[in-house]
Amino acid sequence: MTKLHELHEHGQSIWVDYIRRDFLAQGELQALIDQGVRGVTSNPTIFEKAIVSSADYDPDLRQLVAEGASVDAIYEALVLADIARAADILHPLYAESDGGDGYISLEVSPTLAHDTAGTIAEARRLHAALGRPNVMIKVPATAEGIPAITDLIGVGISINVTLIFSLAQYEAVAEAYMLGLERRAAAGEALDRIASVASFFVSRVDTAVDQLLAQQGLEELQGQAAIANARLAYARFKELFSGPRWAALAALGAAPQRPLWASTGTKNPRLPDTRYVDSLIGPHTVNTVPPATLTAFLDHGAVAATLEQGVAEAHALFAQLAGHGIDLGAVTRQLQDEGVASFAASFEALMASIAAKRAQLEG
């Protein structure tokens, strides 16, 4: 038994935030599943690094260029092949856990982050193209993404809601999920095979807040805001997914939308490299970790129920930050805007690289 299996006994699933062709083909993903990894997430930045910085995709790329495929068609063919293969590798875990884990996530184009109708159309198309029950489509928690979540849950598509930074954003996401379930139930459709996670980005909150604290010489408060934010979000999760409204949905087979801790690689070298895993362990949660953090946690991470500790201290910290003029609402809105822009830039860079390779091969 590894520490990942111990985490699962505490009710937390570890997913890995990474995908690449050789990672799937050479058995690395299966080896991680054997060690206790229970899912995979991807994003445009991960795919950009995978496709641009390796030769793994060149044979398929050459074939697609020879067939006259467009840049968009090449991108989609390469990405869907990886997602489908990962889903197939994960499917035994999906079946064994009765749909609790074994998911791979694929994000809609980040250029659609502020386009509700476009997000809905692309999510439906990608879901149909992959045709696998253990694929989650990633939709950002932007104002335009929220109604798309309700629509997609309503038609039975499992959703990973990404780029959540604040409690207000989280509450809107949870409401969108439950409203989608209620619409589906009203239409007489089953709820028992729909899954969703609410991806709360963690380390980026510390990075942004710590810069503001440093400007005021308040280094003693650094490295605390992200954990406090996540713990308050979890407390709100427990409130939202209880009571009569949720009980009615649960009675129809609905599963709670688990909080997922994302961006859990430690960016501040003064903080422990497993901080955003060790400090956020609790039931009904997922933590998706980059490979380096996964390796570090397996080596020296600490397994203990930590997520529900320090809630009063989290409220006190937020009051302190407000007293020092730090507007967490403004910080988290900016972080979401930056996250959307960053993923869009990675997507555009990837498409430009594919176009360049396509032109080279045609020449």
C-alpha cells in the first residue's frame, strides 16, 4: 500500500495533472494507477508542452498532413487520440469504483471561455466524438461558463469545472451543477452516472496574495491565504451538499460535486514541496498533482485528516487581509482572467506550432 492508497482511505482521490503520448504508450500511467493514482487531468498548457517539445506525435502528424488535414483537424486528432487512450487505460478503475473515479478531463477551447453557446456546442461535440463514460469535459467557471455547466449536466455530460479561485465563483458553480441535475430529474432522466468536480486553484492564490503582502512588509502572513481559501471552500461544500434540496437529488442517485484542488505544485521555494497536498486532505475531495509533486508526496508526504483544521483561523486570516486593504475578491477575479488568458495563449501557441510543422512537412 502506498500513501496514495492511504489518502483514498481518508476519502481523497489523487489524480495526476499530466498527459503525453509516451506516458500512455510506455505504461507509465498504468504504473501510477497501480500506485494509487485514480484519474488524469489535462489542459492546453500540458498539451502544448507535450506536442511541441517531443517527437512522439510526428508520425501521426505526417499522416494527417499527407491526408490534407487542416490545423484544427490535426490538433483535434492528436488530442482526442490521447484522451481516448487514457480513458481506456482508466476504464477498469472507473468500473471498479462504480463511476467514482477513473476519469480523464479534456478542456473545451479556451477561446470559448466567454462564449456560452460555443462552449455548449463544443462540449457536446467532444463528448460525442470520444464516446466514453469516463471522460469529463472541462468548462471554465467564467460568467459565461456557468450556464453552460447547467446545460451540459442537464444532458448527462460529466463536467470538470476549472479556474475557480473564490468562494463566490465556487457557489455559482455548485448552484449550476444542482440546477442541471434538477432539470435532468424533471425530464425523467437518470442522475446516477453523472460526475462533476469543482476545480479550485490553490497555489496561484498564494503567489498573488504574497506579492501584495510583501509590498507592505507583512511576510509573516505569506503562504497562508491559499490553504485558508480552500478550507473555507470545503466548509461551504459541506453546507451546500446537505439539507433537503441535496437530499432529494441524492435520493435519485446523484453524486456530490467533489471539490478538486488544482495548481497544487508549490511555487514558493520557501514552502514545503508537498504543502498543497498535506494540508488539504479530507473526504469527498480530489487533488490533481503535477508529476514532481506526486513523486515528492510518495517520498515524504504526510497523510492525515487536515482539511477541516483551522477553519476559524482561516476566517481570521481573511479579516486580517481585508484590514490591510487586500481585496481577495479583486485578486481572485484577476487570477481567473489571467488563467483564461494563459490557457488561451498556450492554445494559440500550440496551433501556431502545428501550423509551422504542417507547412514544413508540406514543403
